[in-house]
Amino acid sequence: MGTDPSRTLKIYEDVASASCRDVLDDDFVAWAQEQMKKAEEAVAGEPPVYSYNVRMTAFSFDYIRLERLRRGKALDFTGGTRSCASANTGGTRSCASGRAGARPSREEEMQTLAQSLLARMDEAKDIRLSSGNVKDRHAATVRAWKAVAASCDPPVGGTRSCASAPPPFGTLPESSLHIAKEGEWADYRDDPTARDGRAIRISNVHYGWCVTFHMDNVKFRPGHTYTLRARVRVEKKPGASGKAFWAGVYSNAMRKGCGQITVKTDALHDDGYVWYTVATWKPGREEYFWIGVGQFDKKVGAAVESVWVDEILIEEKE
């Protein structure tokens, strides 16, 4: 196991981040989960409180595993097989490498973990998932777990709508993206034009990087080049013009962008979802995708009513 004993794990570190993996790597988490299973078997004949204590202790490791799988969807471009699918990204056919048959078992593990964690939360009554901004982060995580437990992403506040066909390998749905200040800067909304019936709606109150996706959970082939595309639609503000949205890939390790785009309202010729190429780059460590409403003068206001994000697609270039 590759844990680094010289590293101090901070309470606010993201469990899916590279810095957290330096301390609690995937091998250690898997080992800890296995020890918890053995511990539960060992107390099978003891009073119920013994089993309860073991299951609640195991909660932390199961939480780490699920969050690393869920938010990265554990995309793996390093497998030996290749799968091709029409991605509807402008009429071209795209190919991405991946492990044949890996996705169903991964989705099954995610569903099992989500169901088990939610059941333990109901049993314990007082488990909190965040020390900071508790209400928003806790609610967002629980909502995402419920979607995973149900094996599809249900629209918030509406009837469940699952995609009729699986998207191409490399596709990340909106449920794997992180929203900053959920409910103020952005939130999940029903959207019948989205692939799975819902999308993230970014409001026009802030032009920062409102929605992000950290790519530490994606396994890229070293030295290879990848393209990231985003499926976005824009609600324009009547009579206004300016920057509609901006998006890019940023490296915390290098402290610089790896590519970005800024789309203006006069370039929008479709009111529906459109695939935009955001960046083409060679991935490194501590990188993330970001998107937000285009920069605007606060006295004048934004040039759009909102920006909707349905999914992003990462493809390996030939």
C-alpha cells in the first residue's frame, strides 16, 4: 500500500483528491474494507451492538470508496481493449479505450455501497457528511447517493427518468459534477431535453467557476492526448449580448490552464443542447474541469438568464 506516513490528512480535504489519496490510497481503503468485513463476521454471535459498532466504523471507508467511484465514475482509459460509440458530437464517430465489461460491475458496486450507506444513515439517525457548509453538502451528497442506489439519475422533484440507452464510454453525467454554493450559484433541475431528464442549471448571479469536475479518479494513459467536450445549452436574456459562458481545464499542480473557451451570445445559433470542445491536452495531476456563466459587468448584469450543463465527454485522441 502506498500511503505516505509523512503526509498529514486535513479534515477538509476532499476524499477524491490527489492529496487525500497520498495518505489514504485505494489499496489501503480496499484493505480496510476487507478488515471491516472480517470484523463483522467475528461478532456475528455477539450482542447486536457489536455488529452495529463495526458497521458504523466501516462507514468511513465505504464512503471514501463510493465517492471516488461516483464523482469520477472511475473512467479507465488504460485497458487493452477499445470501444467505439457515436457520441453525437458533431456527426463524427469517436473511440475511447476502456476495459470491456468493467462498467457493469462498477455500477453494481456503486449501487450496493449507496444502498448500504443510506440504510446505515437511517439507522444511526445522526450521521453528518460534512463539517463545513453542512446543510448544502450533506443534502447534495444524499441526493446523489439516492440516485445511484436507484440505478439511474432521477430528476429532482419529478418522476424518475432513465436514459433509454447508455451514453458513450467517457461520458460523465451531471450527477458526477460538483456544484459550488448549490441553490445559489447553481442547482439540479428537471429538463426533458437533457439525456436523463435533468441537468445542472447555472444561474446568472455569479460568473465564477460554479461547476467543476476533479479528474483524479480518471485513469489516463500517460503521455496521451485527450479532448474534453461539454453538452451545454444557454437561455439568452432578451435584448442582451455579451459572454454567454466560459469553461476550461485547470491544473492546480502547474497553476495554469490547460485550455479553455469563451462562448458569446452572438455565436449561439441553437436554443437546445450543443456539444462544445473545451480543451485538448495531455492530462497531469490535480486537474479539473470548470464552467460558469460568462464574465459580466455587475452593474449591467449577465447577458444570459442561465446556462445548463447536461454531461461532459472525455475522449482519447487517436
